[in-house]
Amino acid sequence: MKLNERGLLIVISGPSGVGKGTVRKALFELGKHNLEYSVSMTTRPPREGEKDGVDYYFVSREEFEQRIKEGKFLEYAEFVGNYYGTPLDYVEESLAKGKEVVLEIEVQGALQVREKMPDAVFIFIAPPSRQALRERLMKRATEPEEVINQRMEKAEREIHMAYKYDYIVVNDTVENAADRIMAIIRAEHARTERTIQKYMKMLELEVE
């Protein structure tokens, strides 16, 4: 019996290079769920293998800024010269249909969502160590050392923001991290504040 008619908004966040995208993909591969990925929009060019509308919606800076003016983002942020944002309409429509919407976003964007949708579930993906994070950034081999150093400095600041999240999941292995997130989602569905009103109403109808 499902007590929540409205879907859950699950925000997966953490520093750049921590493996958010890999963990999110592994989460969806677990099966037996009603998860739906909210594709973010960005002005950065696609990396090798990335597809428009699947990994991101890739748009021009002009188009992105026009959407900002029109209030069409749940959140957005600018990092290393590029914008990243979450289209608002899609998220609202999916939640209303009872779907679990997963956002994979940067920390700055997650904190914006926290202000607008405090009932969402906020999960911080943390690296097992600073060295592991730097090694992951180096393995990308898509950015110069100067940018990697910028990302590491930003990551240090963001790790200290983890206390603002509901949960911290250490990405020691992708499989473990995905399993922990799925367990969190299932537990959130049983939280009293999410279910008590509908449950009590159901009991009242039985009496009638």
C-alpha cells in the first residue's frame, strides 16, 4: 500500500569528481523502482560519449540566461565559466505523477533546492579520502591541472557543507553507494511525517 501520492525529490550532490554520475547510473540499474532522472541543463560542451538530452541538455549561454530571466530553473549555478541548472516544470510534473525524481547536482545548486523544497531528500556523496578525489579528477584527463586545482579547492569547501544534508554516503565503491541510497529512499517512504495524515484518514474511512 502506497501512502504517498506525491513522489519524492531525491537530491544527490557532492563535490566535482566524487563520482555522482557513476553512482546515479548504478542506482538506476538496481531495478524494481520508480525512479526518474531529471536531466540538468548546462552551457559546457559535451564530453566524449555524452549525449544531449541523456546526460545533459547542452544549450548556449544566451539561451540559459534567458531561461534564468523567465524563472524556469529550480536551481542553477555557475562553475568554471559554465552554467548548470535544473528545469523546474519537468520536476513539478513528475512529482505530481507520483514519480521519484532524482537530481544529480552541484552543492551550490542543492542548497538552492533546500530553500525551495525543504521536504526533498538530500544525500551528500563523499569521497573516501582527499587523495581518492584528486586521483578521480586526474583520471578524467579532460581538464588542465589548473582547473583540477580549482576543483580540489572548491571540493574542500563543499565537504564542510555536508552537515546541511540529510544523509552522507561515502563512495567507497559504486555498488555500496548505490545500495545505501536505495535503502535511504525506501526508508523515507515510511517516515511518519510523510505518511501520518493519509494513514489516519484511511483509518477514519474504515470506521465510517
